[in-house]
Amino acid sequence: MTRTTATGLEVLAALALPALAGLDEARAAGRSCVWGGEPLENPTAVDLGVQLVDGRTWFPRACPTCTAQRAHQALVAHAPMCPACRSEDATDCPLGAALRHLVAAHTPVRYCSACSRQIGPGEEYETHLSQSPSGAGGATTHTHTVCPRRRR
């Protein structure tokens, strides 16, 4: 994401980057998630552009999970107030489209093992780990918190 376009500025404002003054050096330098603080790896880190604040340059980056969560929160706050996002087409709003893209691009696809529906951003779910009878492997399944867990 670059900071050179009006849409890029709008998206960054909607994502609500934390103030530079409150960040440790690793977050300000982009080595850790600007929101969650976990260390980042280059292949998966989301670049939030070069920022210039009070003559100081910083390089915020985030993990995909925090990016998707922030984009979803921003979209939930933005869409009800935006006539373009409320329309059936919902493609005329550049900010809404950019936020929807961030949510889709950085949300892992998970399906509920009880109801088989996709678990969407913001939906509460539980993760279940199981081990194969031989002990050689296992599986991870997910269920919505409102769905009864299937027995195997």
C-alpha cells in the first residue's frame, strides 16, 4: 500500500495506525506488527507504506491477521454511513472496495465443521486439534461458537 494516493491516505486513516510516539523501535521499523507486536516475516508482512511524522520516517507493517481485523472493523464503521457501500452494486466507493480487498486478501478461509459455512471476519469460532489414531499426524478443525461441535 502506498501513501501517494488519496485512497491510500483514506485507507490508512480508516485502519487507524497507532501514534508513532507510542511505538517501540521494532514496530516503528516494521520488524514487528504495528498493532499486535508479533515479529514479522517478509513473505507474509503487510506493508502499510512509508510514513513521515514530525520529520521522522517510519515503516509500519502488520501481520495478515491484524490487517484483516482492522480492515473489517473499518469497513463495519464505514459502510453503514456510505451511500455507495449501501447500494446493491457497492463498487463505486474506493475506500469500501479497498477495505473489502484487505479483508479478503488477508483473512484465512476457514469453514465450520458443524454447519459447513465459511467462518467470516469477526465471527467467533473455536479451534479443535485432533490426533490420528496412529499418532503420526492430526487435523485442525474450526466451529462457530454457536454451532454444536460434531462428534467423530
